[in-house]
Amino acid sequence: MELSQKRINIVIAVILFMAAFFVFFQLDRGDVITDEGAIAFRGLGYMDYLATPFQRTPYESLCSPSPKGVPPGCLNPPGWLKLSFHDHPPLLFGIERILFSLIGDSLFVLRLPHAIFGLASIFILYLIGSSLHSQKMGLLAASIAALNSYMIWTARIGLQEAAAIFFILLSLYLLIKACAKPKLFLAWGIAFGLGLLTKFTVLIVLPISLFYILFAGRKLYKEKFLYFGLLIAFIFFLPVIIYNYNLYQISGHFDLQFSAIFNQDTPEWQTRGQIVGSLAERINIFFPNLWKLYSPIFFMASIGAYLYVGWQLIYKKVFEQNNQIELWPFVATNFMILFVIYIAPTVRFLAMLVPFFILLIAYGAVQLLKIERVRKISIVILIAFILYEGYFMLQTNHVNEPIESPWVYSIIKYENYPYGYNALEVEVKKLLDNEKPAVTLELPKHLTFIKQFRDKDVRKISGNPESAKLIVYDSQINAVAANWIFERRYYYDGWPIIPSLDYVTLKEKNQLDTLRNLGITDFYYIASTEATYTIDNGNPPATVAEFNNEVKNSGIEPETIISNFKGEAVFEIYHFTDLF
């Protein structure tokens, strides 16, 4: 029975409302322990700096010490530096800059644009399915996506994948429509161009699009609007091209991503995005990673749908004009599989495959529902599949302590998990954000450019009363979390905040007077505990742990104890009137 357009609108509205609930419910629940912290840290002031010695940015290169002091390009950096970033294109950083300046730099705002992109992707899956085959396929694709653990997870974390997936799907939907109405190639070019400004992996849209035209009609290769669309995408991408041209002039190589592609020498980058392992190794981990990261049933449904649609394509001789376009998701999925294997079948990149598998599953399900003798069992299996996916999604994204079984949740949940850092952020906010620093630490010469970002007062603290506090945090805690919680306040606000490794070094050299002479009136030490999540802490030397224990065994009680959801103490805040 065909649904009326009014009922279809109601159904898709219910699907999107349900998806919105799953995306936005406790959106700030998980801690910032992945690259979302580094992205947001830079987006806060639109500042290309990573706060690490292992990946020096062009700003630091321009501020490198010279015999005559600070180079003039340090305090007055050239305008092309604003056109992109050394490791990623600029669009998401710009979006976060705008939202942070309008609403504030909360964790909810950090993840807000990604949540919106994630929801929009679910709607576009409906549009693609409806355009390729039928409203049933579109509604089924949206329903599966709204309950898929990976789609919801991608929308609930501040990484670039939600936006990349959105622009890939939007570009491909506009491509489908443009094949019937060529003027829409202009809109396709805009979407493709914006996608390239979001993440370079969106480049996969180009080969998929050109190959799709083979299905839709080769005469479209002669369509002028197709080339106008390509020109528009190129114009959108020009800022990145100009940035790379100028970067090459001063460094002899392109940005991090393109220098890796062209295998350029980058001595100032000790870490750089590289292809993971050999081709054979990447192929070997592809299916195991799919099994570990997808729900087991979704994995089996994806493989089954892929084989079923491929079988139809090859053996049922449906490679006819009337069926070419609706079977195109199979071809697009193959492009995506090859692309993901090439760049690395890891957590984030495998997310890009999910919407394509969803389209295959929806198409395969619609085909099976047409077969009278298996329709009833197909309906039962489909309902069971959707319910299972919803349960798996909830366990992955919303339940703190699921049953220990790979059939119940995906390990991607630990990329966005409440270890207790958000509770620490709340306490640090109380401690610092209603005041402004009365004293600051002198910036190293290669970081002199930071002053221009401090002068902008991006966190709007200039009207607060002054306070002479020094914050020392345990270097054993998670480095990415420290970047978001502490370093954004040090670099943007000027608060005297240092890791305990630096403090211990000063103490061992009897140089604590350099801090004492600043006029510090309150000294705070933030300690970790045995229950603290510390992965990616950089493996600090033993002296750091020794200092942490020294403070705890001093007989002084912590002023504040911060616990995780299990009730375990994960941070302790000690308050002294003098340096310890």
C-alpha cells in the first residue's frame, strides 16, 4: 500500500524527531578525549596552533628566534595564514569560531554543529533513497540511520566526520537531481566545494559523481552546467590552494595532508597523518575492524545486502537503463570501500561507509518485501533488525555500563565516554572563568603570536575582577583533555597554568622563585588518582608521579574531590597559599 505524501511527511518527521532525541540527549555527556578537543581549541579563536612540540605550525615558524629578535612576520602574520590550517581545511574551524563567539565555549556548543550535520545526513539519506528507488527505500534508510550506533555516535562527537558525511551525501543527492535538471550541477558544485573546505576526504565525491554519470547518461558529460559546477567547487577550494602555495614558499612543502600524499620532507612535523601499514595490512584489518566497530547484525546485514545487490547486478541482468540508477549505491559503496582501505580502515574513516551500507540494506529490504512468498518473514526480520539496532545504539551512546558483550555495544563508545573530565571542567570553570589573571607567564619567543589572540579576548573575561592564581595540573592526565580544559585558558586568557612536569623541573633546579616573584597569592594543584583515565598522556617521567604522591602524602586535604559516574575519585584539587 502506497502512503500519501502527507503520511510520508509525518513519518519522516517522526524519524527525525526520534533521531534528534538520541543525538541531543546528554550531548555533553562524554568527555573531550579525542581530536575534537584539538579542533575546538583552535576553532575557539580560529588559531592554527596545537600546543605540542611535535607538530609546529606556520605561526611558530614565523616566530622562530632570529639574531635580531622577534621576526616582523610573527606579530603581523601574513593574511594567507587565515585561509586554511596546517593539517585541515578551514570551514569547521570557522563555524566553531562563530558559534563560540555567539554562545560561549561550552561542550554543548562544541558538538552542536556536528549534531546538526548528523541529523541532516539522516534526512538526506531519505531523499537519496526516495530519488533512486522509492519513498519506501528512503523512509527505510532514514529509519535505519536514526537507530544506527555509528551514525548517532558520529553526530554526538566533535570530529569532522559528521560534516564530511553530510557534504558527501548532499553532493551525491544534488548530483542525482542534476542529471534530470542540469542547472542543479551548480548546487552540486557548491556542496562539493564546501565539503572540500571541511575535510579533504570529501574528494571521493568527484570519482563517484563522474562514474554515476555513466549510469545516468553519458551525454551529461557534454553538459555545460557540469563544468560550471566543477569550476564553482574549484573556486571554493582556492583558499586552500593559495594557502599551500604560500606555505611551500616559506617551508618547501605543502600542508600536512598534501605533504603526506606527495611524500614531501617535513622536518618540523615529527608526527604526520600517514597511510596505516601496507596495502596488505590495511586489507587484512578491514573486515575485523568492521566487525569490532559496527554492530554484528549491521555488519552481517551490510555484507548480505552488498552480495545480494551485486548478485542482482551481475546475474539477474538488471544492468538496463531502467535499473542503472537505483543500483548505483552498489557502485558508490565499492568506491568508498576502496577509498577507506586506501586511507586507513580505522574508527573515523569507517564511519564514512555506514550511510552507503544503509542504502544497500534499505534497497535489498525493499526488493525482498516485493517477493510474496517471503514477505511476512521479511517483515518480521526487518522489525527485529531495527529494534536490535536501536538497542545496540542506546548501549553504545547512552548507557554508561553496558553488558560486556560485542553483541550489545561497539567499542566506539570509549571514544566519547564520561571518565570524569567534564566534571573537572565544571570545577575549573568555577575556579577561573569569573575572574581574569592578574599575572601571566612570559611566552617563549616562538609563541609570541599568541598575544594577538589574547588581545581579542575571545572568551570575554576582560571585564572580570583580577586574581593572582597559579594552576598546576598533573602531567599524567589525558593530554587531549588537558588541551581543552587547561591550555585553552592558558593560551587564550593568559592564566598561569603549567603541567606538573614543568613545575617539577623548576623545583629541581631551585627556580620556583621565578613563579613566586610573579606575586601569586593562590596555588592550586590538580592531581590524578589511580582511577583517572590517563591514556595519551605522553608517558611523563617518574618524577611527575612522585610529585603527585608527595602532595597527597603531605597531610593537606584536597579542597575538592571530583568523582566519575561510578563514584570513584578521579581528580583532587589542592589549594595552597604558597608554592608547594
